[in-house]
Amino acid sequence: MTRYGTKYRSRTAKAADPRRPAPDAAGYGCLLLGARSYLTVMDQTTPVLLTSREVADLLRVPLRTVEDWRVTRSGPPWLKLGRHVRYDRDELLAWVKERRHG
């Protein structure tokens, strides 16, 4: 038995993530950072929750820095959903704006 149901799996062909709209879809705007889209505007009532790695990529800081901020409670507000840590996008952006100097 082979993995993924086929003998060979193409590394270049990846299925689109159905939870994220295409960047060029009508009515959607996004800020592209690398190959990922973190700030996709989907629905104003649906909170956009980011992982620690996504926060680190967005702020361009090491993942360990985000983890240290959480442990020392000096970083952005976060949510604990079971064993998973998530950051609300709007609260993260507000936290960043509070720290602006000049």
C-alpha cells in the first residue's frame, strides 16, 4: 500500500487550502507574506486566529521570541484552546500599534 493512494506523489502539485480564498478572488483582499496569506479578509464577524509561528512570521521575529513573550506575559494577548495557543489578528495588530515610537 502506498502513501496518499498513489505510487508517486508530485511535490509541485499541492491542493489548494479550502479554508482560504484565492488571493485574486473578487471581494477579498490580503497581505501576502512569503507563500502564506495571514491577513485574509473573509468575514468581519469571524475572528482570524494565528498560530505562534504565523505571528513570528508576520512580525519577522524568531518563534522563540514569541514564546518568551507569552511566558513573561509581555507580548500580545493570546488564547489557549485546549493545548493550542492562538492569537487574535485584530488584538495582535492593536498590540503592535501600541508599541509604536515616533
